[in-house]
Amino acid sequence: KLPLTVEEIMNFGESNRELFIKSSTYSIIPITVTEMGLTISWIFSSEPKSISFSVVYQESEDTPLDQCKVLIPMTRCNSHKETIRGQVKVRNAGIYTLIFDNTFSRFISKRVFYHLAVERPVIYDGSDFP
């Protein structure tokens, strides 16, 4: 479990981070978001083989699992062959959890190289109009 805040992600810079996920386990990156309208985006690749990926939303840490919303269902990604990119729009404050799942692999541990970004929407206020 690698909990992050929006501020921490904004300070990521351009560098990639690395997760080591043992065989038959998974890693989660919960991102706590307090403001709506943001976009959380990710890019990742894995080696030596594929990894499963999902995004889940929960209102708070106390929210029961059965009340969490699956925003991106668990999907097996060929991230060892191509870079996976995606994003989710923050519609509600809460915890957006990225899940990297290697439970299907009984013997092979994986390394996931990922980069996260958070973008604020550009709100045009008309101030440059003559």
C-alpha cells in the first residue's frame, strides 16, 4: 500500500516510480482527493510479463468494500509489450485507488514502472477579452 495525496503526485516531476509486486500478490496506490474536477492520469509498463489493473473509488477509508465504485474493472494488461495510459476524472472527493494485481501469477514477480499526474481544469474567465 502506497498512499498518496494530490500534492505529492504534483511533486512527482517527470520521473518514473517503481513497484515490485511478488507473485500471487497485489499492490495498491490510494490517492486521497479533496477537490473535484481534477484529472488523475497514469502511464505504466511491467516486466517481465503482464499485470492486471483496476481503479476503485471510495468515499472514505470507512466506506465498506461493497459500497466502493469500480471505475475501471480489473483488466489484464499487456504492459510488458506496450505502455498503458489512462485517466479518470474526479467527480467526488474521496479515495481513488489504483490496483496493480499479480495474483494470477503463481511464480513470477513483476516490476511495474509508473508515472502519475494530476491536472487541474483550465477555467476560462474571459479576462483576456478586449
